[in-house]
Amino acid sequence: MGGRWNLLLLALQLSFIAVLSNPLCPEGFFQEDQICKDQDECDPSEYAPKSFGPCGKDARCINTNGSFYCQCKDGFISSTKTLNFSAGTSAKCKDINECWEYTGLCGPNATCHNTIPHYYCSCDEGFISNTRVEDFHHGDNVTCIDINECEERALCGLNAACTNTPGSYSCVCNAGFVLKSGKLSISGNQEQCEDVCMIDKTICGNGTCHQGDSGHYCACHVGSTNYGNKGSRCTELKCGFFEDMNYLKEEFPLDLVRQSKNICLELTGSLKDKVQLEGDDILQRLLSMIDKVLSGGAFKDKRKVSIFLDFMENILKIVSPIIKSPGTKRSSTHTELQLLVRRGVDLPQGPVTLSSKHVKLDIKLETAAGELSSYPGFTTVSMLSYSNLEDSADGFFSGMKSQKFKIISKVSTVTVSNTNTNHLEEPINLTFYHLNQSGESNHTCVFWDSSEEGTWSARGCSVVESNTDYTVCSCNHLSSFAVLMALHEIENKFELQLLTLVGLSLSLICLFFCILTFSLIRSIQGPRTTIHLHLCISLFIANLIFLAGISRTDHQVGCAVVAGLLHFFYLAAFCWMCLEGIQLFRMVVLVFNTNFKTLYMMAGGYGVPAVIVGISVLANAKGYGTERYCWLNLDFIWSFFGPACVIIIINIFFFLITVWKLAQKFSSLNPDMDNLQKIKAFTITAVAQLCVLGTMWIFGCFQFRERSITMSYLFTIFGSLQGFMLFVMHCLFSKQVREEYGNIVSRFCAPRKKSYSEFSFSNSSKVQASKSNHDTGESQI
């Protein structure tokens, strides 16, 4: 029992000693002299020398009574975006990029540079601070001002002027000097300004470059001009076109032509006596002259139309540059003129529109000005519309694929200062308002082509939009323009092409059988058979050439040859037809010597058409071949229809006499009925043949009339089936030919029961007997 009390006393004693040795002080305090004092957690001595302290890198520790807290140093911010944080959190201090956070911190013309921590500002190149310090901060009352480099030193050399700019400078060449690089200005000493006359030898074009006080100027050579603008390029100006005006001396007042020529010569330096260049006065007189010419009625001469339009184009090109900017707009009894003038060193740009009562022009100024290398320092655009020139220019359509048109708009002449207008990079648009509303939509945009004395042509022009009221044309060249309306369909009909192909193929096969029949079967040979043979040969060759070459217009000479051959062989067919009529006449009227000599027949069948074609070629070789077909030109078509009509009339005359004589012989006392019946059959066949061949070309005459689609089908049908009809009339309707066909078929199909000699003797006997009867029938008359 005593031992237990001793152990309890020992435990109490130890507990008392422990309490006395550890007084009760809160966290963050320590006991000193039995007093709890604050513990400074931020004391650097408490940590290793390289340690960042309890708050980490870029943070400072702030001690409090019994604790501490952390704050980021200046120029840093905590990752938790809080000002104070404890060491036990995940907050870290990171640099503040003042240049990103605060736009315009350094002010204008200065650059902000971020550092860790803080930032600094510096002036941009070409600027300096007003206090002359290099680095500064916001709030230092420092601004960056421009440095005037042109005051400090000569930077641009002798031939250029220095121009100060904010933060920099530029050197601009003096008048008459340029940079080799082509730049308008430079900074620094990369290159020097040099004499423009030495750098660009072509700056004056057809002139000589000189230096003056105000820069360079061009002295134009004789025959060239810069229209009084001495600093502009000299361009060639041809005045020879005035000589052609003698052809229109009855229509044109010679004093105006003479004055216009003197102006042209004055501009080119070719006139000794100076003349006053008054553009407005010339324009007024020009319009008055046009009124006088057009009031005299239509020219009806394509060469006069060509000379008139060429004169208008050239005189407008001459007068336009001496008209004051921005141009003029005038009208008279028979004309409407709008003229635009732009001047300046730089090429003008942008679209412009010129309009009159009946025509509107849309063109870009870049197109009107042309290339910079040939830019004369000005740009002109003119549009001249004529009120009644369509009457003079109507009917000249040899340059068109189809040659039956009607002009349905006013004729307008368009000119620009650009010297290269044969093929424009950017086409122009012309809107023509129709003179009369029409339900037709087959409109064609054309220009007047003076290259071959004058014709309307669609080359380079296309229809953009068209309706009953107006047509919009797009053209890649300049000239005088109008809109045509086709009086019949231009495009080929597929049905007609198919009908022609099938019909001509059948015709060629039938003609080939006719040629074999008339040349190989001896029993039917005679003068009429010879005529039929050469008639079929002529038609066979003509149809073959027609089928193979009528549309081969890609080669001009070859197309003309095809047209000439067709002309010859179709005329030859008519001539052989005429010879048959004459032969029948001789058989009825003459009793003896009724047969033609072969030489005479050849001369009449081939010699006469050869003479006609030869004369036609010598008279107008260009009449062979058109843009669409290898056939005769519309203006030249009567070189075929004329002889064909004469031959038909001669044939009809001989047929009438033959029929009259036949009627007399039938009514005679002792008529030879067999021979008369034979000649009657010959005559009926020949008349039917004439009707077949002649009817085709009667329908052919109506091909050039408006809306002739029915005539086109009839012409195609009769033309394609000529060979078939000749085969039926001369072969299938002939009893003798049918018998020969039967003999030929029986030779190949019937079994051979006779020997060759027996068959030969029998057949030859039949042939001789048949031929004897045939010859007797023709010679007894």
C-alpha cells in the first residue's frame, strides 16, 4: 500500500515540473522571462541567405503581432489578384507588363519598353525628347518632338529638294530630273536624281528632249505634235487623209477642209504661216458642214461613206486635244456631239459615260488614255451621232455572213486619244436605242470597215443585251458603230442541213449510175446520150464540190476556188441543157445532118461557161467567196443568174418552136408516127428536165428575201434531188434502158445454158438491131 502512494506522488511531482518549464504562450509568440513575446517570422536572420523567405520570390513579408502576411513587390502582382496573401496559399508574384496593361503610357511618338520590374520609355526614330533625356517614365512631363533632318545637313543632293515629314524626310527630284528606279521620292542616299533627258531617251516620243528653267520640254519633229503642251510626248499626226476629200468635193465645203488641213499641218510644224487654233470655232463649223452634207440626201456610195466617216474620226482626234477641259456638248440639225477632255501628269482612271438621244457610251478612262509610255498628258473621249447617215450606209453588208440586213439605229463615231485602238484590253459598251420597235430579236452589233472601200462588219463586236427597245454592244476596237437587224434567220437550220446531206448523197449515187449507163451501154449511145452524159458529169462534180467545200471559208483563196468551180459546173449544166433543146429542134426541123459534132458540143457545153467565169474573175475576183459560204457574193450573184436566165429563155424558145413543128407534122397527111412519138417523148423529158433544173434556181432567187424559210426548203429539196430525178426520167422511164438493165441482171443471175460464143452472138445481134432501130428513128426525120 505504501508503494502505491509513492508512485502517485512521483507522478504529480513530474507534472508540476513540466508545467513550470513550458508556460502557456499562443502561436506566434515565445516566452521570455516568463512573458510571451511576438515572434518576427519575417526576420531574415531566421532563414538561409539564398532563401526567398516565407513569402517566396518577388514578394515581401510584413510581420504582425502574433503572425505575418505577404505582399508582391512593386511591379509585380499576385496570381490570385489579391493585395495580401498568406504564405500557405498557392499565390505567386508575377511581373506586370505595364506596356500592355496601359495603352499610350509613354505618349505619342514614343515606345514603351517593359523591364522586370517596371518599364521605361524612349522616343521613336526621327524624334527626340524635349528634355533631351533618352529614357523616361509616365509622369516625368517629357514629350517626343520631331527632328527636322532637312535643317541639319544636305541629304538630297543638288538636283532634289528635301521635305521634312513627321519622324523622317523625303527627297523629291527637281523639275527635269528623275530617279532611275522610277520612284517618285526617296529617303537617304540610295540614289541621286539625274537628268530625265539622259535617263529616258524616249520621253519625247517623236521629238527631242531639252532642259529648261521649269524642267524638260519636247521639241517635236516635223510630222509630230504634242498639241502645244511642251512637256508632253510628241506623237505622229498624219494629215494625208485630207487628200481623199477630193472625192467628196461636191458634198464637202472645200474651205472647211482646207482650214482643217491647215490646223493639222500647224500642229505638226509643217505649215509656214501660223494659224489660230480655236477648237470651239472649228467644232461649230464642223457640225454645220455635217448638216449641209447630210441634208443633201443619201450618198449611196460606200466609198463616199468610208471617206466621210474616216474624215470624222481623224478631225475629231485633231480637234479634241485643243478643246478646253472638261470638254463640250453640242448638237445641230443632224448631229449630236459630246466631247470629254482630261488633263494631268498622271493617267486618269475610272468609268465615264457619254450619252446622246439615241446612243450611250460607257468606257474606262484607262482605255481612253492608253499606255503610260505613250501618254501625251491629256485624255479625250468623243462620241458623234448622225441623225440620218443610216440611209447612206444601208445596204453595204458584203462583210457580213448573211447579206440581208437593215440598220435599226443611229450611226455613231467614237474616238479617244489612245493611238492604239485596234484591240482594246478593256472593251467599250455602246447602248443603241432602236429607231423602230420590232418583235425581231435577231440583232447584230457592227462597225464600218473602210479597209475594202467600205462595208459593215461584226468582227470584234458582240451583243451583250438586246430587246425590242435597245441593244447593248461590246466592242474591242473603235470606229463608227450601228446595230443591224437580220431580215431572215442567220443561223443554219439543222433540218435543212440534214435534208441537203441526204438529198445530195442520193443525187450523187443516181448521177453516178446515169454516167455509167450513158457511157457503157452502147445500144443507147448517140448525140442526146452524149449531152445527157456531160449534163450528169457537170451536176455530179458540182454537187460533190458543193457537199465537200461550200462551207470551207477558213481559207480565203481555197474558198474562192470552190466558188469559181461551182459557178463553172452549174453554168455548164445549163449549157448542156440548152444543147439538148437545140438538138431536138434540129431533129424536128432538119431532115439531114441532124447530129452535132462532138467538138461543137464541147465548145458549147464547157467553153461558154469557161468564158463567162473567166470574164467574171477578171471583172471582180473578190466576188467569189463570202464569210459564210464559198459561193458568189450577193453583189455579184447575177454573174450566174444572168447567163442562167438567158439560157433558160433560149431553151424555152427552141422548145416552143419544136412543139409547134411537132404539131404540124402530126397533122400532116403521112406522119411517121413512130419517130414523131419518140421525139415527142424526148421533148417532154427535156421540158421536164428544164423545169427540174430551172425551178431550183427560181427558188434560189427568193433565198435573199425576208422570211424565206419556205423557199429555203423548196430550194434545198429541188437542188438535192436533181440527180434522182434525172435518173428516173432518162433511165427508169426509158424502155430501152430498162431492157438493157434487165439483160445485165440476167447475165449475172440466170443459169448459163448457152456457150459463151452463142451468148455473145445472140447478144450482139440484139444490140446491133436495137442500135439500128435507134439510129433509124433519129435519122429518118
